[in-house]
Amino acid sequence: MAQEVRGVVAPGKNEPVRVETIVVPDPGPGEAVVKIQACGVCHTDLHYKQGGINDDFPFLLGHEAAGVVESVGAGVTDVAPGDFVILNWRAVCGQCRACLRGRPWYCFDTHNAKQKMTLTDGTELSPALGIGAFAEKTLVAAGQCTKVDPSVSPAVAGLLGCGVMAGIGAAINTGNVGRGDTVAVIGCGGVGDAAIAGSRLAGAAKIIAVDIDDRKLTSAEKLGATHTVNSRSTDPVEAIRELTGGFGADVVIEAVGRPETYTQAFYARDLAGTVVLVGVPTPDMLLELPLIDVFGRGGTLKSSWYGDCLPSRDFPMLIDLHLQGRLDLGAFVSETIALDDIEAAFERMHHGDVLRSVVTF
């Protein structure tokens, strides 16, 4: 029988979000209903609200979440009722050309639940990133549920569902940061700080944090940055070169998503170094670089989508590292809030007042 729960809906472009009654259907084949315990407030949700993703309003917001599987549909074998899971927005298909070549983190046919959640009047909702977890319960594809150690705090675990995984993965999976490497991270919000934490975890010798906000640089130091550069007052390219013997960093991770900061990343890397773009640009942005510099500097220019993660591999590993005290995921949680406080949390996030607000149920 379908259930009615409370959830946060973005009714239209730039309109304030509202807490509405959401109808969650019973899970069909390959689907699961998850009781949400915690969900982070991510910039992507704000982009949905602002119409920056698409115009399929109304949206059921929230996607960076953890909770307990309540029920599953026919054919589901990987998770069962009672399992503690982190939700991911890339349920791999196992059949596309990427999966069949042994590269499922590039899966070209990821999927979501087939049924729609609705308002009580029957209006269909578009769940953010196929999840919609600013709700007491949500319906997802079973492949979007990744089991992890249930002893971890849900407020911490859910962060791996998006931003923290994107940053850690940009360093470890995409950037292949290794022992003794020099790393620069441009943009020290949640994703950038996670890239810093991932770089430290990988054994980087020098980690340079770059931002225009001293508050964010202080947070970056707590998560592993060995040096900081305020690019509002200092040329970051010159500063990074000076800190790396005049050469530039082995890996530069751009976590802003703007042509200006990407250009800085390009010129702040060492010859044959790597640039990783994990910041999300808007469709209208254009990048202009001298092609001779692209050729002459060599190296690798990469984009990192969801940290090139494979949830079934990466989520349990990172949770175990956290429980062992080797990865402080709790440092990313600035505050816990109620479902009714999300509009105000968007404002705090927009002004850079928090690293992550987390809704708890």
C-alpha cells in the first residue's frame, strides 16, 4: 500500500521550497523504499531549485542520504529490509559497453526507480538525481542502495552519497594522487575539502588549498592542507609554483567549475602533470586556451564525475576508514537541522557560512 510522508518540494524556478505530503508507492520490480535517517544539503539541490539543472518542476529535493531499507520489490537480492545503506545516484547497469569492459564507474546506462512519487493530488514529482531524499521515505532503484557498516552515524555516512565522494574520488580515482605527490586544490567548499582529505589519505607530501575566503582555508587546513593561498590577494599560479620549487603541482584539482579557475589550474600544474575538473560549470561557460600550451605542457586533463566512484567498492571502504579513525568524515558536518529548515540552510550555504548542513530524521 502506498504511504504518505513529509518531503521538501521545489514547486517552481527560484520559488521557496515547501514541506508537502508525498505519496510513496510500494516498490516494484528492482526497486526499494528507504526510510531516510539523514540527508546533506548539497549545492546540486540549490541548482535544482534555481532551475539550473532542468525545468521538470516540481522537484522532490535531496540526494546525499543514508537510511534503512524498509521494503524491496520483486527480483531484488543485493539488499533486504533492515539493511543500513547509503544512497547513490548512479546505479550501474552491468550491461553497457563500459560495464562489459570492466569499467562500471563509467556506466553509460545508470538507472533510477521506474515508478513516480507524487503529491496527494497526483502531480508527479521529479526526484533530485533520481533520489529525492529530503523526505521521511523515498523510492529508489535497488541498485542505488549500497550497504555499509551500520555502526556509523547516518549524518556522516550520507555525505558519501554525493559531495564528499566526488572530492575524495577526484583525488584518489581520477587524479591518481600518490605517495609524495604535490597537490593543489582550487576551491575549498565541501567537494574541494574532500579532495584535500582524499589527497592526504593517498599520501600526498604537499597539499595546497586555494580559495578567496579565509574561513574556507581554515577548514581546509583542518582536513589536511599543508599550505593555503588566498587567491583574492595573491596570484595562485605563482604561489603554487613557489611552493613547489618553481615547477607547479603534480595534480591540480579544480573544484569551482569556472573558466578562470580552470585556467589557473592548467598553468599551476607541473609539466606532464594532471588537471582534474570536479567543479560543475554552467552550459554557457566557454574555455579558451592556446592549443600550443595544451600540446607543449603535456600531461593529462581529466573531468571527474561523481569522483569516478563505484559505490559498491568505495562506500564501504571509506566508511571503514572513517570508523578506524583514518578519515574524519565528521569534520564535514557543520550542523544538523530539521526538514523545515532547508530554505534557511540554502542561504547559509550560498553565503559560505557552512561546510555541510545535514537534515536528520
